[in-house]
Amino acid sequence: MSIIDALVLGIIQGLTEFLPVSSSGHLELGKAILGDNSIPEESMLFTVVMHFATALSTIVIFRKDIYQIFKGLFQFKWNEETQFALKIIISMIPAAVIGVLFEKQLESLFGGSIALVGGMLIITAVLLWLADKAKNTLKPVSTSNAFVIGIAQAIAMLPGISRSGATISTSVLLGNDKTKAARFSFLMVVPLILGKIAKDILSGDLSHTGNTSALIVGFIAAFIAGLLACTWMIKLVRNSKLTYFAIYCLIVGIIALSVSYI
């Protein structure tokens, strides 16, 4: 992978991680368009590194929230911060289980399967359209909601299913406040990604013999684009603008399916 390719894919990752259009799906489409011929494991490595960059941008954007959560946790009381942390842990369970049991199967999907991405983008479009039609409330995410949202996050491990789109849509359809749904969606993925990175480092799965400079450039591009997209996305969810992304996902999904069968 060249540095220019990595720059383009990093920007795509940074923007689409927070915008509900599937970052993994767009990365796969981008790789296909750029002619990336990486084997699934190498392709997955680049995807993981890009996700780590956007996880870091999430930490920067929500640094005050994260600080308050840790501050509340170290009070060792059953306070609001402790309850929120528990919900985050519960939401991680489905994706963690799927990631451990089906890691190799998931890696094999990240090899430019345009038809799969197209089909999943259409599903994402339907979810976004349904969520945008839901009435907004002031209801916070409950413990039971957290597990259901976690299942949505696990399903979003498929390329083409937007993680933010699936989790925010699921949360809103459960009757939760849209702004609170977006905040929970962005914070719930941070420990999961960091845990994945730690696991891969300890197991040696992140050994890399390719273009290290390309990885660094992609990481920086994804981080900067993620900062911008995260801030923008919070405003979009609050103002019920998800239908536009539903239309976008539907169009790209149909095009991807059409191209895959030509």
C-alpha cells in the first residue's frame, strides 16, 4: 500500500467511523477501488490501526466525560458514573464474545467482498431511516438497553454495517434520547478497540512487514478526520439528519451490488 493510498483510506476511516455509513465497508470499497491486494490478515491489520486512530480521537473529544467517569469510579460508590461504566462493560460482551470465537472468520471478510459490503450498507440504510423517524425522548440508556445495543455493535463487525449507525439506531429505537444515544455509542467502542489492540500486541498478531510509513500516515489522517467527524455527528444526530445518510448508504449499497455482479 502506498502512502497516498493510506492517506486516502485514513481520511475515509476517520470520517466514516463516526458518520453512520460504515467505516469498515468504505475501507473495503476504497481498497477495491485503489487496487489493494493485501491478504486478509494484512488488510485487517490496517483496519485495526485505523480504528485505533479513531478511538484516540473519541478519547480527545470526550476527554471531560471520560475524566468524570474515572473520577466517579474511584469514589467507590454506586453513583451515576459507576452505573454508566457498568453499562459500557455490558455493551462490550456480545462483540467481545464474537471477536474471540469467530476472529478468523471475521478476518476473511475483510478482503474486498464488494457484494457483502453492498448488502450490509442497504441494511444500514434501513436502520438509519427507521431511527430518524423515531420520536426523541429524554430517556437515558438503561442496563438492559446496553446489552441490546452491544448486540448491534457485534453485528456491526461485518463490513458494511455501520457501527455508529447500528448502535445509535438501536438505542433510539429502544426509546432513548438521541444525544445520549450518540454519546453512549461513541464511548462504548473505545475499551473494545483498545482491548483488541492489546490482545493483538500480546499475541503477536500485529507483526508487520509492509509499508510502515503508510500505516503512520493512515493513522494520522484517520485521527484528524475523526476529530472533525465526531463533533459533526453529534450535531447531526441531535437534529435528526440521519435520513440523508440512509439515502447515501442505499445508493452506495446498490452501486456496490451492481458492480460486484458485472
